[in-house]
Amino acid sequence: MEETPQTYSPTAKSTATLQRDPVKTVILASMIGTAIEFFDFYAYGTAAATYFPNVFFPSVTPTIAMILSLLTFGVAFIARPLGSLLFGHFGDKLGRKRALVVSLLLMGVSTVLIGVLPGYKTLGITAILLLCLARFIQGIGLGGEWSGAVLVATENAPKGKRALYGAFPELGAPIGFFLSNGLFFILESMLTPAQMASFGWRVPFLASAVLVIVGLWVRRKMQETPLFRLAQQKNTVEKAPLVEVFRKSWRQVLQGTLTMGVSYTFFFLLSTWSLSYATTALGFNNKEWLLLLMAAIVVFAAMILYSSILADKVGRKKVLITGTILIIVFATIFPFFFQGQHNLLGSLFFLFVGFLTMGVIYGPIGALLPELFPTSTRYSGAGIAYNMSAIVGAAFAPTIASFLVDKWGIHAVGIYLAIMSTVSLIALLTTKETKSIDYTK
């Protein structure tokens, strides 16, 4: 439903001015995009860890093929800050809704294109270049997605529930994960390994088109967020929001980037890297590990909700500091369990305890990052911090972990995770509590 032009009276915040979308619309509009974002990323991560080494890098050794394949996974992360600059500018200047619709469309088209790309045997090096190009375009679209989604949620949130509402787009992560891995599990149950390598891996990329169509329909029906409409009526919308972010809020961008960094590192170690490691070093097959991942992701979703509710009660910093310390402890312990052939107990510990701990820090971040910035630059600031953290924490995390295991063993991965956690903990300790800030400014 499109909003009608309204006038702003400084003496009375009219019901029309602060009218919010129904909670159901807010949940769907904010969650659908991040669900598609993570569906696409998991589909790519799963394919990169299992099928792309043979499809796009068949002429090198298996280890080199795996590392090169995972490097293409990092291409989108490099493009994401560019997307956050582009969509952040228009999201703060023209509105959250328009930016979200365009970012979703760009993200969806590039994902479908990956699903129809010929392999190395057909196009040679051109196939790899096209894969990287599609992945780069996908990253630009993804760069504008998360920050816009959390603003749709938090700028529609009633008082005292910003962290809970901020959890709606965060829940898109486990939903997208479950849908993507579930689809791969079904495909691998129905098709032979040769069929999966030939065409089966393409199905999830093509299937994402359905989710994109649903997402576009939902987002076209939603209104602009009430706080952005209020800013328009007050005439406080920035003409050059990017300039203002880097001039006035560069410290918050840096704090947000480093605070969020470990969640990205941890997440892609738990998902993308663990799949490649478990199916090569631990003796699990794809179907077995995907089933374990889907079970663990339920714990992740539950903890996102719980930690967000807790963050509304006791504050964002307390919850996030506790979660980050728990990750440091986990990083020192898991290497002793996560080794040996078909070690089910050690694998369950790694996945279930890991995703539970991950949920503690991932939920409240949906409120914290937007709260670091004023309404006039919130889309830009939150988006830049979020997507820069993707480069710092995740772009090459699976590749780095694979290299560390090959050179020094599984304990080196634990040290890597502990270092990233310590950096995030330091950033958190320098960040002010944002629970009680005036979000309308």
C-alpha cells in the first residue's frame, strides 16, 4: 500500500505520521530478503565446497581446486561494501522501501544466472570469469539487503522491543540455511553423484527465483518506514548521507565492523568450512553432514530469539560480550573433539554448541548496528559496518581455515577463531550501550 503525502506538525505527531505496518507485514518484509540472501549464500557455499571444484577447476589437484573454489565464494563479500555504499545512499535519501526492492531484484537475477552457467569443460577460463562476475553482482545486491531489512523491522518497532523486532531479519539466516541445505539433501537423496555434478547443483540457484518473486510482492505492499517518513516531513533527510557517515560516524562504522566480524567468521566456519572439512577429513558424506547442519540450525534460530529478548531487558552489550567470551572458550575446546573418522559425538558438539553460541551474538546485532547511527544516515552506516565485517570476518574464512588445517592442523583453526573473537570483544568494550537511545533522531 503506497502512503499518501502528509504534513508534519511539530506540536502533534499524528497517527498518520507514525503509522506502522502491521507486525505480520514487518516480519515478512524484513525476513524474506535475508532468508533469500542466506539461501543464496548457503547454496553457493555448499556448491563451492562440494561441486564447484570439479565443475570449474577440474585441471588442478583436489586441494588446490577446493581452495580456488572457496576463493570464488569470497568474491561477493568484496562486492558487498560497494553495494552498501550504493544502496545506503539511496536508502537514506529516497527511502528504505525502494532500495530494498532494487537490491532484492539484483540479488535474485544474479543467483539464477549462476544456475545456468556452463562449466570449465565447455567454456574454459571464461566459465570461471563469468562465475566470478555473477558472484560480484550478487554481492552488490546483497550489500543493500541486510541493513534495509533491519531498518524495516526496527524502525517499525514499538518502544522496548527493538532488539526483538531486529531479530526478524536475523531469523532469515536459519530459514535460508534450512531451505537451502534441505533442498540439497533432497536432491542428493534422489539423484546420483554424477547427476548432482552434472545438473543437480543448479536446481537451488534456479529455485531461488520463486523466493525472489514472493519477496518482491511482499515488499511492494509495505509502506515506507514511519521514521523515514517523519524525517522527510521534518526535512531532515541528508542530501549526501555517505559524506555524513564518514565525517561524523566513522568511529561507529569501525566499532560495528569489528564487533560483527567474529559472527561472520564463526558462522561460515560452522557451515561452509565444516561441510568441506567433514566430507574430506572426517569421513562423512554430504547427506549426513547436511542433516546434522539442519538439526543444529534449529538451535541457532531459537537462540537468536532468546538472546534478542534478553537484549531488550538487560542491554545489547551485556549479551554480546557474554556471547563473544563464550566463542573464545569454544575456540580453545572444539579442536580436541572435532577430529577422527566419523566422530559423531565430536561433530554434534561442534555444530550444536557452536550454533547455540553463535545465536547469542547474532540476535542482538540486528538492533545494535542500526542504533549506532541517526535516522538520516542509518541505512548507510549500518550497511557499511555490516558489509565491511563480511570482508573482515567471512570473505576468506573458509579458505583460511582450509589452509590452516592443511599446514598446521585443526588446532590452528581454533586459534584463528579465538583471535577474531578477541578483536570483536575489544570493539564491544569501546562501544556505548544503545538500548535506551532516542531512535527517532
